[in-house]
Amino acid sequence: NAGVTQTPKFQVLKTGQSMTLQCAQDMNHNSMYWYRQDPGMGLRLIYYSASEGTTDKGEVPNGYNVSRLNKREFSLRLESAAPSQTSVYFCASSLGHRREQYFGPGTRLTVT
Amino acid sequence: ELKVEQNPLFLSMQEGKNYTIYCNYSTTSDRLYWYRQDPGKSLESLFVLLSNGAVKQEGRLMASLDTKARLSTLHITAAVHDLSATYFCAVDKGAGNMLTFGGGTRLMVKP
């Protein structure tokens, strides 16, 4: 099992550009999450999907949209990137509500 | 709003020494996680603490949870260099699927 995979690993965008971060899990988990981690800080939840077909805002949702494409895949879209969105983005999944979360390797995004 | 505070933020210690990292949180919760992160890497789950008084041990690390005091500790016994990493606690609010993370404790163990 690959666990949680993310693409791309690194990305550089100019202000105003858009992009989609991809996440997939092969553990048959129901819940998936997107976090961001800024330098020297803990993770903050952007959006989550408790189950296929549902999505909900987390702590810092502004400037992002998500799509739960199917049970395996959960994507994060930046419509108009801003320098404040420079961060490392982690996807995670869990079997269900209030269960342990497993994290992907992260995507390092720089917006210039 | 749930706040999670870890201390210390940075810890430099000698091999063989013992130390404790503290995780305080501001509202009631009965579920807390400890994660390890190596530089440039993802988060690795260390412990899941599910109830008041829970204690888990793995190797040189032991974690405990006191829900009444809203406090979790991660105790390091006889530290070795391989334990050098950043350690995060994360508290489950119980609402939705949200985890709130502490700011992390960067641990450096010197030979």
C-alpha cells in the first residue's frame, strides 16, 4: 500500500495563477483532509471531507476550494494564488470520524 | 476557540538525559495525538490517547493524558540522537473531524 500520495511535490506559482493539488489514498478511508503548515508552526486545517460527497470548511478555508472526486481522491484548488499561500500543504486521511489521521508527504508551494 | 500550546518550543539536550514536553489545551477534549516530524518530511503518528489517565509507551517515549488538567506530556527517557525531530501534539475538538495542532517542540539531542 502506498498510503497517502500527493502531487506535485514542489510547485512555484506567480501571483494570480491557479493550480490544483492532488491527493489520493489507498487505505479505503472515508475521511480526508487538507492542512497547511507555515514555517515553524503546527498544521492548520483548510478543508475536510467526512465522507464521499461531503466537504466542510476548516480553520483557514479562504482562497481555497476542494473536490472529493471519489472515495480515494481529494483535491485542493487555488483559484488565484497569493504570496500568503506560500506554505507546505499536507493531505491526510482517516478511517472515519475522530479516527487517527495518516499524512501524505506534502507539497511545497511557493507563490511569488 | 480551542488553543493548544506546547512548551518548550525548542529543546537541546544531551544524549542519556531525560526530559518532558508539555501540551496544554484550552477546552474539554478526550482525545489527543502525538506526531513526529523530521525536517522536510511528513508527520508520523506516535501515540493516540483516548481517555483520561491514558498512558502509552514506545521505546524511549512515553505519553500521558490528563483531561481534567487539559494536559498531555511526552516524556523522553535516556535520549538518543535519533530522537532529534519536531514533536507535535494535536487535540481533537470532538466537533467535525478537526484536529488543532500545537506549535511543535523542536528537539535536538547532542551526542
